[in-house]
Amino acid sequence: MTVAPHDPSRDRSRRSLDRRQVLVAGLAASALLATAAVPSPAAAAGRADGPSSGPASGRANGPAAGRRASLPTARLPRPTGPYAVGTVALHLVDRSRAEPWVPGTSARRELMVSLWYPARPGGSARPVPQMTAGAAAHFGSAEGAAAMNLGMAPGSVDWGATLTHAHEDAPVDRRAGQLPVVLYSPGLGDPRTWNTALVEDLASRGYAVVTIDHTHEATEVEFPDGRLATMRIFDGAPPTDPEAISALLEKVVAVRVADSRFVLDELARLNRTRFGGALDLRRVGMFGQSAGGFTAAQTMHDDRRFLAGINMDGEMDYVGGREPDGTHLSGVALDGLDRPLLLMGSGSEGSGDHRQQPSWAAFWANTRGWKADVTLTGSRHASYTDAGVLLPRLARQGAVPEGGLAGAVGTVPPHRALAANRAYVASFFGRWLRGHDDHLLDGPSERFPEMVFAR
């Protein structure tokens, strides 16, 4: 679930669902994370029959699809790059790691990832859905991220009807040359699919983008055999003691970093066996939103294969009170980086530029590499996800998040937020992974007056 900064007004407005509130400010200072009653797993957790690759089908049909026909639906905006987009879902098993969120079993760490890339016509005739059918149903339930993170009423949206613009298993478009590789990590509780509008756009510009589901931390992950792994990060009730919260959040980030490094290891194998050397693993970056932004920065700190990263509104400390200001700073905040990192803040309370966030301020002071810090005026925490483009469309059909649309995605016009997100992410990776500098990150731009630079 996306870790704050949340808007207090939105949190106060949340009722129903019997949510328990727990302070988890370590991933986002002064954040109040609203959680539902802890979900129980939908199936036996973590059984690994062995690594496999292939899509988990998400096409909905039959009577269930008919019953959902009257629910609000939304469309993702088209990518803007010169290439069509292909995608493939991959099931990976890290046999070197026990499943960290299901102790006492022999289960190995299982992940679902999706690879998005520039493609030639071919593959499936119909673009793939944003989410598989089982994942979409759970995402929109009382225990899913749509309710917990966005305040959407359970069962109020047909999340399974949203299509991407990508075609499954389409051949790689070799005109794009060798593809720089960018990993994406979502916010705490969010699925890997919850930034598809941005991911597809980057792929259409000539990148291979790999989106990661962090199993048992996302509210749901559907595997190709139909198993649905649900959130298991809480052992019983969510912790309330600051030290216990701090330990939990440290474990969350450590697991995410290990997931990311394992995925990059696997890409080297898959590049040889499946993708014909199309991936350029000498040029690797990473970005993420909320806890995913923290993950990107910490992964860069721990693994020098990651050359550049973007942190979209993710704090880089834990609760626990070890520092004079009450924070517990992460390694990346304490040590900084010697490679480029872009900070992207929002207008949510507790966010903004590095001067307003202790962990960002520490990183800013300690880092030796290139850095920039921008804030999207009028935005909220979820503006850096698909919420920014999908929720306004759904609200026009009557599916309004609790606390109102502005409470969830701010007042910045959706098309402006999307254009800015796409432009700044593409500019950053273009500069540091492709050597093409469009100078957008040099300072304020007349094209995007919504983006305010901090120095």
C-alpha cells in the first residue's frame, strides 16, 4: 500500500471496512497508513513448483464479465513514443531465499514481473488487460489496494476492464537497438501494474521496463497457476510500538532490495535464453513511487549495477527515533550516492522538496552524485501512479474516492500531471542511460510550469 505522505483530511474521511490505523512513518515521515483488517491468504503461500516464464492470463469472459458490465471503467492514455509496445509476464523463483513473509515453511521466494519493450506488430491481437482477472477482483475488494490506499468503495469499479496498449509476446522491434533496462518498484501494497501509463510510455521510447510485484506485500499477486498471494507482512495485528514498526519497515525495504537485485540477475539469464540479447544490461536504472522510490534509491546504494534512479515521493527513513529529529535514517540517506538520483515530491502534507523532509535533506547533504529535486504543484502522493489518470475518469461515472477526487490526486489537471511525469522520467533516463540530454532537468521550464525546482 502506498506509504504516505497521505492527506490527513482523506484519512479522517475514511469510514467503513473496519480499518485499523497504524503509524508507519519510517517510509514517509509523519504518515498515517490506513489498513484494513489484515487479509488472510487466498491460497497456500509461496509454493514454488519451479521457475517458469509466461503470461498469467487476465482476460475476463463469461457470466462474471456480464455482471460487471454496468460498473464504471477507465482507459489508459496512449504512449507517446515512436514504437509499439509488447509485454510478457514472467514467473520467477529465487531458490536461494526462503519466503520472508511466510516463516516456518520450505517455500522459496516467488515473484511475478512484467517486461515492457518496443515491439513490432504481432503477438496477441488484443491488448493485454492492465491486471489479470483474479488480481483485478482482489484489487477492487475490501482488502485490496483500491480501497486501502485510494478510498474507493469495494466492488464499485470494473478494474479488470482496463486494457493496456501492449501486445502479449509481440516480437522485439530491433530498430530500437539494444534496450537500456529500467526496473520499477511500486508503493507499499500496490501491484506492479499500478503505473502502467508511465511504464508503457517509457517502453514506447525504446526502453525495456521491468515491473516487480513484491509478493505478500502487495495486496495481491496472481501466479500463472491461479494462486493468489495476498498481503502477509503483518504477523497478526499491525504493530503499534515504534521499534517494532521500525523493524518491520527495515525488513520491507531489505526484502524489496533483494527482490530487485534478484530480478536483475535473472534478466542476464533471460537475455541469453529468451530475448536474444536485446537487453543492454550495462545500462540499468530504477525508479519507483512511495516505498518503491525508497527501494530504487536503496538498491542503487547496495548494488552498483544500477546507474541512475528516480524516487517519486518516497521517504528514505524508518520510524524509531534514533536521530535527534525522531527519524531513523536509511543507508542511502546517511551515505548518499555517487550516481544520479532524481527526487520528485508532491503537494501532500509531509512531502514537498528536500528542505521539508529530514531523510531527503540528509540525502541531499550527503550525496556526491548528480541530483535534482522537483515538486509537482497541486499534486498528491497518488499523482505519481495510475490513480492520476484513471480516478478522474471513474469519478465522472460516479465512482468517487472517499474524501473526494482532489483529496486523492490533487488539483493538478490529470493530463498535465501525466505529461510532466512522462517528460521528466524520460528526460532523466535519456540523459543518464542513453546520453541524450534534452536539458529539461537543467531548471524550471516554460513547458512545465507545474514543476518547481529546489536548489
